[in-house]
Amino acid sequence: MQWWDNFLALQSLHKKMIADFATANAVQITYQYQSNASMGQALQLAKRSNQQPDISTTTGLGVPVPQLIDDGWFQPMDLPADVKQRLSGDLYDGINMFDGKVYSFPLFAFRQHNSSLFYNSDMLSKLDIAPPTTFDEFRTACTKAKKLGDNVAGWVAGLNAPSNPYSGVLEGLAQAAGFPGYLGLEFATGTYNYSHEAYIAVFELFEGIVKDKAAFSGATTTLGDPSRGRWVAGAGVFFFDGPWQVGALKQNYPQFLSKAKLAGKVAGLMTLEAGQTAVNYRPPSNATLFLAKSSAHTKLADKLLAEFTTDSYYKGVAGAMDQPPRDLTVVAKSPDAAPLYKELCAGYLKQVYSSPSANIKNPEVYKVAAQTKPITNQVGDIFRSMVADESYNWRKALTTLTSQSNQGLDSAIAAAKKAGAKVSRDDYVFGNWNPAADYTRAMYKSA
């Protein structure tokens, strides 16, 4: 049996679990790590040559899962009843179930975000200021960083990704500032609105930091990982990132981990104003691992996959300190997770709520996604242009992005309907959504 995945931080854990399982069951299983960049092409070549791995992710294929199922890539899993019960809260038609059958399950928690504010505690101590919890406090703290030296920035970032850089950070901050939706799409109306006051507030914050000359000078020419290295080396005080920040620090800069702390009210998430509650919203976790339709080892594969739903596995994931495990409550029990990582995950439990998903409301919307044409100037691209050029009209660019996004969705819906899909703009409208609360399974019935 063959297993392929693209989880760099989990290589050691997965390799050991699979080897232990193979020994215990007297079978031969080959584990192979593929990079994110190579996985899609490798899977396509394997499929064409009838050598598709028994278990794999779908990274890089660029095709909606239901379409892959229709094209003969995958088959349902036959997981034991106790495993299905354990996963029941995270199994949804349109996400990891199709036609009522389980095709996958999440490994990671949906309660996470990329917008935690980390700071260098030594630097902040020298400035004699408290960790910022609001946008205004953050800008003020960034400006004061100049006292540490002419070349010391307040805010360090790497914005040189090929497309849509920093989008995860921006989306989380916009929600914390009050945006009632995700990825620009408002939950209650089903319309895109990148000109919402929350996005404006986020852009104005960083525009001010740039004008104050408090931003890392190499931000627009540096990638994410190298910018983390510059932050560690003292190029600036503050750095936004997701949960993998802690694992990256432990692996590459272990001596710095004791200096890295979290600002913000709850595990590093700032709010627009004092007195606000820091909240974020994310949809249920995507499907992760799949069983090939061509596999001749289905019973063995089902038994192996069940091992990846246990507390023991989740503790191992927590110890890797990358994406947090599906069951966040296990993180506190992990002997290998650093206190900073445990603090982050405890914060996610308090501040990240489940958002509605059009895929669950109407599983046919994947046909809309298949018809959607990419927009080149996304929110992260607009943000990078603003940081690079103080004269850039980012307000106009956000208005244009809003218009393009709404027109693009309407066109994709029309194309999907023409091809026979039963979809409409109503599939994206959730009038019964409430802020600072989970969107529950029962709420889809009245959406």
C-alpha cells in the first residue's frame, strides 16, 4: 500500500505512525512526502500510469473534490462506527461527505487564523510599553520602535509571494475589526464588499505605519519565511502569523522562542477599538486524505486511516506545532507543544467561530467554483501595492475588486446553471447568521 501527503511538519509523525501500523499488521506500506508544488503533477502522472497511491491528499489538482469523484479518482471510506461517531461533528455533505457517504475527514481544526500579533519581548521591554491590543495602540507602538535604532522597524512582513500575499493576515484583521463575512463575502447578504469599513480600517492602519516610516523596508521584496528570519534577527518588533509560527521558531530559531510573545486581547488578535471582543469566523475544515478508487487494500486503508482520528495522533500533531489538530482541546495535554503554542490554541477556542458554507447549504455550488475565473488583483496584491507606493489608490482598487468579485460570481452561477447545475445567488445568503456565535448544522435548514 502507498501513502502520499504534503505535510512537511508532520513527516516524522506520519512516517512513524505508518511504520508502526505496518509492523503491527505485518504489511508493507510505503510513505512518501510530496511538496505542495509537486503533489498535483505527481498525482496526475500516477493516475495516468495506473499507479495512483492508495491514500493521498488532493493538493495541486485544482479540481473540486466532487468532480474528482465523478472522474473516478476516489471511493468512500468504510470507517468503524466509533470513528464515525467521533468525527460526527465535522462530517458534512458537500465538504467531506458526498451522496451521504464519507470520502474524507479533517485532520486539522477550523478554529484557527493567521492574524496573531507576535512581538520580541526584549525589544518591547526596552520601549517600556504594553503589548498593543488595538489598531491605534499597534500603530503607536510601531512608531516608537524607532527609539531602538534607525534601522529598526515596528512591523516586519514578507509580501513578495507571487499572488495575493498576506491575505490570511488581512482577512483575520478585517473580521476582528468587524467585517461580517469571510474572504470579502458578507454572510447575511451573500455579496462581496471589500469596501466595508473594516477592510478600510485595516488598510488605513498599515498605510499609517508606512507613512510613519515604521514598516520593514524590505517588506515588498522579501518572502514570508525570510522575513521571519529578519524579525528574529532584530529588524523589527512585531510580526503577524498563524500557528505554524511557533513550530518554525522552534525548528529554525530555538534560542529565540523564549523572546517571542503574543500581543492582543486573546492570543494575539487585536481589535479595532478598546472594549471590542476579538472574533474570527472560519468554515468547517476541508477534507484532507482520500482513498483511491483503484486501491486493492481498502480494508487495510480504512483501518490505518482510523488511527488518524485518535487523541494520540492529535497530541502528535500538536507537538509539531504547525496547523492545530482537529480536536483543539488535546493541545493542552501535548507534552511536546510549547507554552506559546498552547496559548495560541486556547485563544482559538475562545475567539474563532464556525461560519456558514455555501457548499453545505447546496453541495452543487462546487460547479460554480469550477466556472469561476481568477481575479489577478486580489486583496493581498492591493495591499502590497499600497505598502510599495504611498500614492497608490488602494480605495479605488478595493472598489474595483468588489465589483469584479460580484460580477465574477454572477457569471459563474450563470455558466453553471447553463450546464445544468441547480444553483443561485441565494445559496450564498445566510440571513440567520449571528456574530460571535457558531453557525450550527441545524441553522442550514432555515437559511
